[in-house]
Amino acid sequence: MTAYFIGIDGGGTSCRAALAAGDGTVLGRGKSGAANILTDPEGGLRHIIEAAEKACEEAGLETTVFGSCHVVLGLAGANVEKTVATVRKRLPFGNCAVESDALIAVHGALGTQDGAAAILGTGSVFGAKKGHRVRTIGGWGFLVGDQGSGAVLGRRLMQEALLAHDGVRAASPVTGKLLDAFDKDPRKLVAFAHDAAPGDFARYAPIVFEFAHKGDPVAEKLVCEAAAQVDEAISVVLAMSEPRLCLLGGLAAPFEPWLRPEHRACVTTAKGDALDGAVSLAIERFSLKDRAHA
Amino acid sequence: MTAYFIGIDGGGTSCRAALAAGDGTVLGRGKSGAANILTDPEGGLRHIIEAAEKACEEAGLETTVFGSCHVVLGLAGANVEKTVATVRKRLPFGNCAVESDALIAVHGALGTQDGAAAILGTGSVFGAKKGHRVRTIGGWGFLVGDQGSGAVLGRRLMQEALLAHDGVRAASPVTGKLLDAFDKDPRKLVAFAHDAAPGDFARYAPIVFEFAHKGDPVAEKLVCEAAAQVDEAISVVLAMSEPRLCLLGGLAAPFEPWLRPEHRACVTTAKGDALDGAVSLAIERFSLKDRAHA
């Protein structure tokens, strides 16, 4: 019986699947809704299966092959063990490994090469790839981690705007711009923050970069602070592997010019995306296993 | 008909009321459960009325006097206008002013004198009193404010412990102690933070002071960072009034030795507590009004 490999990239906005043959040729792809198993395990599970079914259909296969498929899932929220165990038990696939969305992104970006990656979006996470092994650091979330992420940067802007409003620190065009967005009423800002998800805070990160670029002192301070934290983590992952660095995520481009010159010198284009990473990881991991059993 | 004055101090753990005559003599006191109108408006309202009823009973009065009572309420969560309006409409009192818990605390601490106060507990807020006027700054909450509060300090410790776990920053006894509390498993720490209220983070603030006192480098850095933020805000409120400073709240004593010498030199003992402040404010405000109408 032919072995098929499925890669799944499940994130906060959508879930994608690709079904491939053992040589890596993708035979079908599918896409569905959000798959954050931490915030919505039921919906996540449904969308994972739906994306895989669509990929299967596009490949001209019956979903009965699922039972003999080798699958790697990269999922947002996969660092919470209990949730992963619950979801894994209900997956219809033969062999199955649940990894973090960061791990498959690092694999996809570096392909067969060794190096490091920084994923800078709403959250932040850093990875080093050396041979078959990927180690990630960071990604602990908005409250106690994710230094240098869009969510933390947006929240820092709100903090500085409130300090400026109170006369504790100097105001600047960017703190004024933020307060204007809340009708100059700090209570509206506080009420917003009270109900805001990380993505809501992250929406304010781009204006910090925009104003920093124009020389706004508060925006410059915040970007330098965030870039220094990103640099700290990049140093750690580069030290684990080769001097090759992929910058990924929506804030990769705005951050790049603020990073240390020695880190910028290592920057290289990503070989592929997270879904590519999940597929190649499925083949790599489960083909090796099959060979080990042969 | 005799005018009675009621002061109410409603906080996150309990609600206290005192009923006084026009000369300030307290005739009765009452206590009930939590009254944070932001997180639980219904429960808050119930506890406010319950505390006032008990004070009324102790004073040997019927609750029918409520309709002619002059009341000042100092409430946690009073900076959110919509919530205040909803609660105020349903209060059974004659004249009624809703203020922040910080404002009545500043009034109580300074009594008839002018000066400043720093309230350092789970949250942080700063006030200046000049004549009848009190202005507060800070107190914007755990997410976008409350610099130098116990909640923020506890969260900063968690951030440093995770950075140490990842090898991004140096570990120290205090980061080890914190990780031990989560069975050395950063995922348990992250899961805790995900569901934690500000008070849950603040429970870790005392160990930061304890280790800073023993020379732990990470704990020292965090306390110095927090103390610098407290000093920044203290400078602002001292500049608004006289060089007299009351340090209030559960972290007042641990913070004091870390503050700037010129701020420590202004420190004075509080004249009274927040409930005293609410009562005297009720008399001051509504007696003046009555005189104005006479």
C-alpha cells in the first residue's frame, strides 16, 4: 500500500493541509477555518479534518486512506500538553505528530539547511535548526513572553501614551496619535485594553514603526527596546546553529533595519512556508521510522 | 431633619461603610463582601447597600434615612464611566458621589493637610491633595498601567524566569525559585498566567523584594526598575502639592528603602484610612453645598 504524507498548518485565522507522496510531490491541498486548539479545541479539530479532507479530495483519494497516512500537524497552542493530548486522540490519522506552528515554520523556512529563524508577528518565537532537530525558544504568549511581538509593542505604546497623559513621561506625536484614536479619553483606551486580544494590541504596532522611522522619540525608544529583545533571542538561536537567519511574520520587514548589523548580515530568504515545513517533516520523520523498521 | 453622612470604601476584597453625624462623629460601621463594580456590578451594588445597612443598624437608625443621606463612595473600578452611571442610578441614597478608591485613600491619608500619596498594592496609583482638590494619576490597570504595582512586578518575574529558562538572560536564585513553584515546567507557568487575575500575579511580588534584599541580581534589577517607575510618578504628584508623602498599600513598606532619598525624606505617617477619607469627603463636600444653598 502506498504511504501518503500530510502536512497541516493550523493557525489563528485558517488551517491549511497538503497531501504528498513519499518523494515530496504534493498531490492535493485544502484550506479551512481557524485552528487554535487552545482557544477553541472543537472548532480547531473540525477545521483540521476539513482541510485534510479537501486535500484528499483534490488528490483524487478517498478519506479511507487517512488511517494509513503519516501526518505532521503544526498548531497554534500546541505548547499546552493537555489540549494536545485531547485533540490527538480524536484525529483520524494513522501516524500523527503534533508540533507547534513555530516548529513547522522554522522547518519550512530553512528547508534542508541549518540556521535560525525569528517569527515576528502578533506573537514572537525563535528557532534553531541543526540537522533533523529544531529547537524553539520564546513564544510564551503576550502576558509573560513574546518580547518584540506586535502585541507587546502595541501594548507598550498604550502604556507610554497613558504615562504621557498623566505627565509622568514626555508626550510625542505617536502618543498623541494613539490617544486621538480613543477620542483623547484614556478611559476609553483602558476599556479597550480590558477586552482586547493580543491581535487587537498588535494592530497598533505598525504605527510605532511608522513614527520611529520619522524620528519620533517615544516610538524610537519603543522600537529600539523591542529590537534589542529580538536581538537577544536571535543571538541565542544563532549560537545553536549556522550563521543563517530567516525573518518571518508580518513584522519581519519593519524590524529588520533595527536589528544589529551582525544579525542583519545573516539574513537569508526563506526556502518555503510553514505548510512546506509540515509536509517535509512528515516525510522526514515517518520515512526514517519506516526504514528503521525495515 | 438631621443630616447623616456615609462614607463607603469598596474594594476588591471587601466593602466597608461608616455613618457619621455632621461633626464627623462616627455613629455606626458595617462591612460586607467585595465591591469591584467593574468586574461584578451586581455583587458590588449588593455589598455596598449591605455595608451601609449594617452601619445604619449599628447607629440605631432605620434605613429609611438613606434617602436623606449624603454619601461618598470610593470604589475600585470607578474610572469606567458607564459602569459608574449604571451603579449610581440604583443606589438608594439621597446625595451621592462616586469616586475612585484611590481618591478617598489620598484624602484619608492626608486628612486636612496638603501633600501626595503613593498607593502600592496589587495595582498602583498616585495622588496629590491641595486644599479641597485631589488629583490622581496612574491606576490604569495591570495591562496598560500600574507601573510599580505588585501585579506588574510579579509578571515581570515570570517574564525573566521564562527568558532564563530559554537561555536568553541569566538565571538567578529568584528565577529558579519561581520555576520550582511550577514544577520547573514553563508550560505550567504559562497556563497559570493565562487564567491569572492581577492579584494572582501580585502574590509573587514579595519574593522579588525578599531576593533583592539578599542581593539576587535579577530581583534587584526588577525592584530597581519598579522603584524607578514609582519615583517617576511620585515626582509628578509631589510637584503638584507640598513635600509631604504618604506611602500606602501592602507594598509601601518593601518599596520605601528602594525609593530616591529625596522622596524618602518626604515620607510621613498616614492620618487615617480610606474609609476616614470617604466620610470626611462626604461631610466636606455636601456640608459646603448645604451652606451654599442656605
